[in-house]
Amino acid sequence: MSLKHLQVSNHGTLISVEPLTKFASDWFKQNLDADVMMMGKAYMIEHRYWPDIEHGFAEDAYFEGQS
């Protein structure tokens, strides 16, 4: 996954993910539930959900870079 798009921090039971680009911000708005917990600009995601979210984002970010 391209690190230019996200700032990811592990906080124990939660992972904070802050979109750094318009692509990342738009992707998270389109692919996460509207009621996801936020802390400032960062999405707070439970560990059990992060691998699937990371995979989906990485795949879409890769193809976004190919166009």
C-alpha cells in the first residue's frame, strides 16, 4: 500500500487511519459506514476489520495509480 495516502497508527485495540489525499478521503467516505468512530480527521477502526479495509484500499490505490 502506498503510504502517501494514509497515516496509520496502532493504539492497541483500535487503529487510527487518517486520509492524507483526496483519493484516500473519498475512498473512506465511500467504503466505510457513515457511523464509523472518528477522532479528529482519523477513522478509528477495530483490529479485526483493518486487514480487509487495508486490502481493499491498497487494491484500489494501486489501480488508481495505473490510470
